[in-house]
Amino acid sequence: MEFTMYSDVVLVRDIPEEGLRTGDVGTVVERHDVPGKETGYSVEFFDMLGKTIAIVTLQASTFRLPVHSDIPAVRPAAEAVSE
């Protein structure tokens, strides 16, 4: 599947090294095409106040588009838990 720039996407697996979990929502900010490989995208993840918490380059199979049955949720970021 192809994703357009600045579209919201939902993670379908955890990315523990970045403190991201399945269901986290990010925004596509760049597309990366490498011949013979799955298309990659840079995705930016924000906290609820708009501060960037991670920008990660991921394969397209790592996320999906949101659907009407998705319900937003809030969880503390790994950093916020220790503050």
C-alpha cells in the first residue's frame, strides 16, 4: 500500500527501541524508495501537545491507515513515566 505525505498512520507492531506501541498514531513525513525493497516511510510521532517524540523510518507493512472504528487513546510516554 502507498501512503500520501502528511497522512496519519497507525502502528501495527511495537517499536520498543523508540518507545512506540501498536496503535500509536504518527504522520508520514517522507517516502523512501529503494529498488528491490519494500517502500519505506519516515513517520513522525507526537505527544498530545504537539512535541515530537520520535521520527522513525519504517517499512510500509509496519503501519496502516486509520479506520472509522479506531478509538483514540492516551498513554504516558516512557519519558513521562519517570518524570
